[in-house]
Amino acid sequence: MAKAFGIINTTGNHIWVEGMQDYRPIGAFSFLGRYRVIDFAMSNFSNSDIDRIHVLAGSKPRSLTEHLGSGRQYNINSKRGNVQILFADNHSRNSIYNTDIATFDENMDDSIGKMKEPYVVIAPSNMVFKQSFKKLVDTHAASGADITLLYHSVENANEAYLNCDYVTLNRQKGVLEIQKNRGNEAQRDIFMGTYVMKTELFIELIGKAKTLSSMYTLAQIVNLSCDELDVRGYAHEGYFAAITDLKSYYDANMALLDIEKAEDLINDDWPIYTRTNDSCPTQYFADAEVKHSVISNGCLIEGTIENSIIGRGCIIKKGVVIKDSVILPDTVIEEGIRVECQVVDKHSKLLHCKELVAAADAPGYVRRGDTL
Amino acid sequence: MKQNNMLAMILAGGRGSRLHDLTNKVAKPAVSYGGKYRIVDFPLSNCANSGIDVVGVLTQYESVLLNSYVAAGGRWGLDAKDSGVFVLPPREKADADLDVYRGTADAISQNIDFIDTYNPEYVLILSGDHIYKMDYDKMLDAHKANSADATIAVLQVPMKEASRFGIMNTNDTGRIIEFEEKPPVPKSNLASMGIYIFTWKLLREMLLADMVKEDSNHDFGKDIIPTMLNDGRNLYAYKFEGYWKDVGTIDSLWEANMDLLDADCELDLNDSSWKIYTEDVTTLPHYVSADAVVKNAYITQGCTIKGEVTGSVLFTNAKVGKDAKVIDSVLMPGVVVEDGAVVTRALVADGVKIGKGAVVGSADSENILLVANDVEGVE
């Protein structure tokens, strides 16, 4: 038996990606052309030999559950392992009650309470990074700490990672506090939404949170416990992106146009699994002009693409110019249209407009399935 | 067996020796094609898309890779409860010594026990080394409508080439009245595609009789079909229209890949209603650098292009370095063309490295150059 089971958490109510999140939770966002954001957490688990994974559905879970399917694409043993979706009643009239704790509690008797693994690793559904959870669990177990939190030191917390939590550490990497990043300082240790603790302690914390306040989240109850429990930080290195708004989603994609960075994040030693769409390769025609871009399969390209990420099955007609944009799968862009600094959501058709131009610090957004 | 009561048997034992070094280690059906596929993906995907649940794959020559490849039936969706892809190499039996498959018909005869466990009404016999999309369920409809004992798919070839094929001469209703193998003076241009539907009960009897015939080649074309015609059985031709290629040589394999660069190519691998399924690989999408030029190309995931690629097909994980040029060529999976190298009219085999500045192939060569070994760089 693996030492730990996994949970992939929902994002809290304080995070909302304008536009895109109307259609699906952040975990189901298309990422870097052929992936979904949740593939990174799922693959981190799978590559760490953790094959029993609970995924919190959150609201509008269709796209997420469809993508996860039976989970077999994640290289998880189909008998021994399993991927379980944790649904919860949605208090749509008062979203403050829609906390991760409420979902854990609702699924306690049937799922979480039955887990035999001594440890639990809770990972976020809106962050992209690679991390061996095996190493994290081993370090945690050896340290004797009650809870270990994964964090990433950044120098730009004043303009990015807004609405993420950050940890305040003492010299021994002890966590003193978890707080919201309001952008007051550039140097912060951003909390990566990843926790390791004993399963017993996790269950105990859920109970404690419920009795204290129906509004508490896991981060809040862990923060409250910092005084009495031994909570420690574990530093992450490498590519890290937290998707909390459209700009951070756009930036997270664009940063991986640095192909060495992308190859460091996704490679044969640490594969990122996703659900195949069985698309054929991409076809370039005589007029195609493609520079510094990541292109997925199944596209037909006759136009110009620069500094952009193109999802599966996009049709880019003659005379089209796409610059600095993230184009999601199955988009059609008709002749002569100019697209700059846009996030174009799935299945949209740009037919009649002449140009869609925004600036990189405030990328534009075309809604899913829209015809413009 | 629930969908149409037809079981498929794919003959995948051939070496494809005219593909030279490409088939030294793998059988022809396992040869890569079209950027991300292997040839055998086509009959297997056709089966899956035609509602066939059980497929036997008859392997023989260098079958290790092919066996493990086709055994993962889930790739083609052939892994439901009543479904599966079964690898059937020759095996030792209690009443006979271990023997190779002596011919196409013998390969089926030696697996009568396998077919019997499914007790199908019809058996579809396919070749594992052809590239085409075909709805076998429609062919079965024709077989049933004609109350045929056997239905043979035929392709209309140019009359002047007909003498290279097995030719079916039919009457007005499509009933086959004569079969001629490579006739010097062909009477028709209906070439057999090596795709047969048989009513199993009859075929079973014929195979049992053929097994013990001393002078038989145990071959469908040479023995079973002529015997059926002699016996006055109902054999019908089923006309296939569309893209079909038997890639027997390096030139024809190269050509079949080049066909994909044509926007009007009838094979249309982008058709979402008839997808060709294959192995799922976990590589990044492909990347085209700031200095790269890519025109008239067919490129799949895992490729990195920093140089110039024109008129070419790049397979999974092919890498093209800075200032390198790949012209009218096919780069098979994992090929690396290092900085400044030039590849023209070549088919570069799996994993081959073309060193810095090396020049291979030429624009005016008569035949396509097969590059099967690493080429050292030029300093």
C-alpha cells in the first residue's frame, strides 16, 4: 500500500477567473495546448506512486469529470488505484458555505474516513508545477512535523500571485502564519496549496473546523493550528504558476514558450498525462508563417502565428495574424483577422471581426463557443 | 460480438522485405506512418469504427514489438467487456508440431479454435499493412444482401496496371465469375484488396479440407478463392472507393506520407467521424522557434523545429536544429537533425541522428534515400 492517498482541492471563493470559470472549474482549464490544469496535480500523484486520488468536483463539474474519466490515462492501476470525485451540495444562495471543509465533511463517512493510508497529500487544482509527493511525504515523515506545507519563494508578489496565500516562516522553516497575499511586498513565500499530514490529523482538523465555523477553509484551520501544531514549510523549485485570474492564466501559458522551461516541466522522467483526443498531426500550408510558438495536433495552419500557444484542432486561415495569444482547442479564425494578446476560449469562431487587440498586461478574452 | 456478429482476423505476419532496414527489427504492419501512426492502426481503427469487437492479429515475423503494440486493445477502444485484440502467433498444439503459418489461409486454419470460441456468423479477413479507411459494416451489408458465401473488396486500378494485381472478373450483378492472379491480358480492372468477408460456417469447412491438401499453398488467393469458384459458390466483389495504399517499398512509403501534405488528400486523417487511433504519447505539443521556417509540412507532438522544414512529414519527437534544412523528407520518430544539416528527399528511420552540417539525399535523386544509420557530422 502506498503511504499516502491524494486529494485535489477546489479553489476557494476568493478566486475567480473572469469569463473562463463561468464554464468550468480552473482544474479543467485547457493549458499549454493539450493539457488541462488538473493534469499536473494528477500526474504528480501518479508519478509519486499515489494511486488513490479524491478530486473535489466544485461547481460546474461536467468538463472536469469528463476529462478525468476513469483516470486510466494517468497511468493509475485500474484495479488497485482509483480516482473518486467528491461532490458536495452547492449552497448557491450563499456561497460562503461552499468551503473545502464542507465537502470533506460531506464525504467523510463514505470516502475520506475509510482511507487506510497513514498520510494524506492535498494538492491544489489551480496550480501548475511538478513535485515528487513521495519525496514530500518522506521528508515530512522523517521530520516529525505535524503538517508540511509546500511553498515557492517569489520576488514579484506585489504584482503577481494576488489572492494566493503566503506563509511566514521562522528560521527553522516553521510556519508561523498563513495569510492572503494582498500585494504589499515583492518577496513572499507563496503557499502552493499543498499539505502533507497524517490522515488522522486531517480528519481531526475537519471536525475542529466544523465546530468553530461553517465558513472555515482548510487553509484557515491550519493557520489557526500553527501555534499548537508543528507546521513546517518545504521549498519548491522550478516552474510554478498559480492561476487566480485571467492575467495569471495567460502569463502561466506564455511563460512556457520558453521551450527549455517547458521541457523541464514536462519530460520522460516526469511525464504529464492527459486524455488523448486522437487528433491527427498538424498541417502547415504554403503560406504558414509560424514563429516561437507551441502548436498542438489537429490544426490546419495557413496564416501567421507568433509568440502564441495554439490548442488542438484549430483552423487558422490565410492572412490571419495571431500574436502573443493563447488559443484554446477547436477555434476557427477566418481569413485576414488579427488577434493580439487574447485568450480565445474553446469552440469559438472568429468570422466577421477585423481585429481583436489587447495589451499583454490586460489580455482580452473571447467566450467559449462565441461567434464574432 | 454483440455489434454485428463479425470477427476480424488481421494478417500481420509479413516482413515487407522491400522496406529493407526499416523492417529488420519490426514487421511491416508496425512500421510508422503519417507522423504518429503505425500502419496496423488503420485496419484496427477501421474495425473499431465499423463496430467489430473482437480482432485477432496473426503475427509471425519479428513480432515482439507488434505483439506488445496490438495487445493494448484500449488504444483502439477494443477493450470493453466483450471486446478485445488478440495476438495470435503460431503455437505448438497437442496433435501437431510447432509450425509457422504456411500461408494466409493456414494462418486462419491454425486458429479455428480461437474463432470457434466466439462462434461468429461472419469472419472478416484483413491485411495488416494497408493504409485506408473503410467501413466493414457496409461491406457486410452487401455480403448479406447478396446472400454471398464470400465477398471480396476490390479497387478499380488503371487498366494498364491491372496485370500487377489479382483481378476479379464479374458479371453485371457484381458476382465474381473468374479470378486471375496477375493476368498478362487483364479482362477487368477490379483488383483484390485482400479484404474478404466469409460466412464462417462455410469457410471453416473449406479450411479444414485445405489443411490436409498436399498440393495446396494454403493461401486465400491461390487456393481458397479458386476452389470456391470451382464449387460454384456465391462470390461477390465489393467496390471500394477512396484512398488505399499498399506501401511495399521505401518510395511508396515516402509517397504515402507526402500524400498527407495535399489538402485534398482523400485519406483525411482530420475527419472526426472516422478517427484513426494510435498509441497515446506523453510529449509536449510541438514547438517552432523564432528562427524556424515551416511550410507544407505535417508535424506532430514532441517535435522541436529550429531550422527549416518544407514539404516534409515529421514524426513524434523529431528534432530539427538551427540552420538545418529538411526538404521533401520523412523523419520517423525520434530522428534528430543537428544544426546546419541538410536532408533532402530522404526517409530517415526511427531514432537516427544526422550530425551537424551533414548533407544527406539530393533533390534530383531517382529514388528516395533510406537513412537507417546515424550520419556523422561535418566539422
